[in-house]
Amino acid sequence: MAYRKKSLLIGINYHGSSHALNGCISDIENIAEFLSYRGYSDDQRSRVTLSDAPTTDPQGPFYPTGHNILAAMDWLVSEPNCTLFLHYSGHGGQIHDVDGNRDNGIDDSIVPIDFEQRGQISSTILHEHLVTYMAPGCTLFIIMDCCHSGSAVELPFVYRSDSDGNISLLDNLKAGVKLVGEARDLIDGGFSYNKMGEARELLAGASSFFQGLRHMGEQEEEGLEGGEFEGQYGSEKKMVTMFSGCRDDQTSADARIEGEHTGAMTWAFLEVMKNESEPTYGQTLQMTRHMLDQSNYTQVPQLSCGVEIDLEDMRLMI
């Protein structure tokens, strides 16, 4: 059975703001080139690209507002039996836990272009739209190149490589958290979103940029603390895998490499793909960390999964 391939690329540079980034639009352009070699079509039926590039209409559906990001995510996961790819490059933040499922009271978040009016999108909302709502028979591969992204999609199994290449499965056996938010607003087909989906409660409450993006938790020691979602999401068993640019408590570098602005995580991932055409998940995690270490980046990439996988045998599902 031939699986259809769909991709969603989100790059936000926050042009003209005091918290502008430089490499996020370049990231999704580089990822788009990589995906073309992997057999992903760039036609409108198969790819949605959201960015704040000067050519993007701020009033149109491809400008990276919170509404458009959630609508595009729903489009991505709406069809059964597809191979799905999502790349997000932009600011990541931390906000107060919106549903009480985090021990430290903090949710990771991503930061839409209109966060000052509508707020940030919490990890709980991201999990619901990307994982819980994913149609049967799909696989989803995610790259999150942003700060505080270790559990940005609240996946139950988290793997991390140390500087020597040893991979550990972090402690995720924290059960008993009740799944909340059972109601879902249905989309009316295609790339659209039910008007009720624009309700403010879908997004985290608006907060100042600096409050949302500073690290609100205590610094954790590398490799000691893992996710908290086994009890809540472990039964979903969705084949969703996410490479994140850093741990929850870290920032992710907006770098300049070989004269080009780029996210350090995106650059390292693409370098690994150039050197290994079909790496395993374990090899990808190890080599990505090695690339970052060699270039003196302190961020620690993580691999999070919706199911427990054999890192040494299973090759990337892209």
C-alpha cells in the first residue's frame, strides 16, 4: 500500500519585533529542499507552509497566527494512511500548566506571530491536535527547533543521548493523570477551522512575551527527569516521533553557519541526513548531538515517541 505524504512547515522570524529571529524561514526552506528528495510533493494538496515572510499576506491562511497554525495541524493529520512530516522553527516558551498534568506546573509552548493578542499554544493543545486527532494508519515525524521544546507535544517516551553517545529512556512511569479536554471542534473539510476553534481558551492565556519565554522551572540535571505522560497518553499508541532541539529547561540557538542564518537543530539534523540516507532513530539522536557538541552548542537534543521503539533497529519513518 502506497502511503500519501503530507508536510506542514512553519517558520516564524517575528519580523520587525524586539524579539526577532533570523534563521527560521531559512530553516523551512532547507527542510523543503530535503523533503523533495524524500518524495514529498510541494503541491497545495500535500504541503502547507506558514511563515511571516514579506510575501505572505498577513490576512491570509498561510500567516502563522495561532488560528492558522491549529487549522494547518488539523489539516495535516486529517486523512488516514498518510506519512506526515511537521517542522516548526520559531520561538518556544513556557507557560503555566493549562490542565494540571505537569508536576512542575509548567507547559511547554510554541509562540504564534499573534501571541501578544491571542497567547501561546500549549503542549497540551499541540498533543490534542497532532496526536489525539491523528487519523488511523498514519505516522507523524516532527522536528521542533525552538527553546523549551523537550516535551512540546507531550509524548510518553523520551530518549536522550549523553555526550558519549549512550542513550537512556527517561523515567516516564507517572500514571494516574486523567485525560481532559474531551470535546473537539470538528473542521469542515480541507484547510479550514470551525469558528469555535478561535475561542480564546483554545490557546494559553495571553501573557507578556518575556514572561512566557523565560525559563520558569528549576534547572534540571541532564538525564535525570523525564516526561509525565505515560499514564495520560500511553494507551493512544500513535506512531508519532519528535526530535526536539533541546531539553525543556534549555534554549535553542539561532545560529549563523557558513554565512547562513539557521536553527542549530535544523542544521545538525540535515547534516546527519546528508551523511546517512537511512539512519536508525538511535543513530540520528546520537549523531545530531555529536554535531551540536562539535560546534560548541550546549543544547541537548531529545527524541520523544508516542510508542516505545527499538532505537537501534527502526529506521526513520519519513
